[in-house]
Amino acid sequence: MFTSFILIARIVGRMLQDEDIDVLYYSGSMSRTEKHEAVRDFTNNKKIRVLVGLGGEDPCLSANLG
């Protein structure tokens, strides 16, 4: 899920967590290493079912997940 609104991301993330759905956040403010770790964790950890991207879609993220 991608959103430009931090508040919306937090609300949706909280709602999903309340339903026992693991969420991972990904944002432009993260370092390159943090971004790579987030993508790795999302693709390798089957418990994490939702990736919340903040600030719009990142072309690098799309390439790594696509």
C-alpha cells in the first residue's frame, strides 16, 4: 500500500496490527541499507503480509518486488 500521508499509514497499520496482520513500513526517509533490509524482510518473512510505503511509490521498490 502506498500513501503520501503519514497519518493514514499509521491508522491503516494500526488497524491491520489490531487484526494480527504484520505490517512493515517503507519510506523515503530511510537509508539505502534500511530500504534494502525492509524489502528483504518483506519478501523473506511470510508473516509480514503488508508493506506500507510512505511518500509515494519508489521505482527501486517496484523493481525489487515486481
